[in-house]
Amino acid sequence: MSNEKKNLRSLSSEQIEAFFSSISQPKFRARQIEQWLWQKQAKSFEDMTNLPLELRSTLEESFVINQLTVPEEQVSSDGTVKCAIRLHDGMVVEAVLIPADDRMTACISSQVGCSLSCAFCATGKLKRMRNLEPDEIFDQVVAIKEAAHKYFNKPLTNIVYMGMGEPLLNYKNVLTSIYRITNDMGLGMAARRITVSTAGIEKMILRLAEDKVKFRLALSLHAANDEKRSKIMPINEQNSLESLAKALNHFEDVTKNRVTFEYIIFKDFNDKLEDAQELVAFCKKVPARVNIIEYNSIDDQRFEQADPKKVNAFAAYLERAGVVVSIRRSRGKDIDAACGQLANKNQAANA
């Protein structure tokens, strides 16, 4: 409908300035609005107390400020908090707070559902409904920030784009959200505390380098062998390990940021010595840290968790070969909040 109000936070700074210019308002009003929208997270135009009443009414006539709600929070026995995030159109995504002694990490979503169909991921079994807007991604961070204060009385320290969806298939909105999160007029977080995780899209990784991004990049690798990786990640068929290696090296050369490889380890699939050898060889092509991640069940009999002794032996082999490696133990498993388990089980329940 032509008279439908536009979401004010979908406008760029330049567009907001242009709007105020069109109604003969001074330029500084645009900065005031941005401060209310992003730094103070105003929920309504009434909150914007330093704007004249008449101007607030004008804004109300033309715009809305879309809001999300958190209909449910689940707390794991290990302290992990999973939030069901209902968007303005009723769709639901999930975001997670992962507490640790030295950090509070928000794991946030970039899409409703996902189109990549990775075999080990619950989100991959959902169809992609739509991309999230920058303000919807930003608001997830705010919600998790509030959860960190509520449950632990600690500030949020880190953000990982590792929730539902493939961030690089929502490129513009993800980068805009990071701009808002890191900007002084937003949350003011340091870019180095943000990690974007991708299943591996060569041309988008090259674009990240072109845009000289300052955040960190992680590749969901899970196998350093094309045949094996293609079996569990169909995207590998169009983005081979060789092409990803070239793109990642270019990214590291331009940004001076070393990437991280995420490696979910599955019983009798990618936990053998030859798998470790292939991973070491790939790390020689692309200098990277490796996070070995325990597999989390998604009600699918295809995969099982690798034996802990095998996992430790696998990591030890990498270390002896000079690879910086850490084993990430599962968090939030009992509330389906662990890596690969986000599946919108609240979507139907809360619709």
C-alpha cells in the first residue's frame, strides 16, 4: 500500500537528513533521531523528548519504529540462555547468550530459516523465509545484552553471527547491522569482538576483503576434503576448498585478520588421523586457528558425537603440527541452544 508507514530504522543517515531537509528542519535533527534510534534504543517517538511535539507528530504520521519481543527465555543448566525472538511480522528467530568466566557472547541470527541445507544443522532443515533487516539483527544484540545483565549482571563482550541463516547471503543488512553495533551512535562495540561465520561463499569473502571489514571471519569447514565436505555441505559443490583457500588468503592479506576454521567432529566421518592430516594441510594453505566443536544431536540418526578420546587425539595431532587449536565443549544442549540446534521450535508454539 502506498500509504504504508516506513520503518524509520530502515533509512540511512543520508536518507534521514534528506527527509528533514524536505520538511525544512535543521540538519542536526537527523543526528538527534539517530541517537534516539540506535544509542538510546527509543521504542516510540514519544520517548524523543528533545524533539518538538509537532515534529514528533510529523514523524508518527510518516514512520514506524518496528520492535521485536522476547516471548520466551530458556536457561540451560550450564547458564546458557536461549531467547525466542518474535519479529514485527510474527516470524520467530532464536538468539543465544553464552556465558563464560572471561566473556559474555551473543550468538545471533541473520535470516529466518536458511537455504543451505547443511546435513548436520537443524536450521538447515528449515526453508529460508526472509533476510533479517539491520534493525532486527541489532535488536537481537540488545535483547541478549539485556539478558547478560539480567542473569549475570555483566556486560556483553562478544558477538558471533552463528545463529540461524548464512550471514553472507544477507550481506548488506549484516554489514549495516555491524556498522550500527560498532558506531559511537549505536552500541559502540569494537569490531574485533564481532565474528561473522560463513559456510563459505567465495565471491562474498572476496567482497569482504574489498570492503576492508574490521570484524573477524570464521569458516564452517568440517572437512578438509572436497568429496567429504560436499556430502554434508552442498554449498561446497560451487565453492570448492581450493577456491575458498584463495579467497580466504586474499581476505587475510587485505584485512590482516586471521580467520578461524570451525570443525564439528563426527564419529567415524571426520575424526580419523587422515582427516587431521588433511586439516593440517589446509591450514598450511590458509593460516588459521581451529575450533573443534562437539557435535550436537538434532534428532537425526545420521551423525553421532565423536569419542572424547578421539577428539583429544585429533586436537593433539593438530597442535604437534603447529596449528593453534581449541576444543569447544557444547553449551546449552539441554535447551537446544548448542551449535547447529537452533530450529525455531517456538515458531508454531508462539504464533
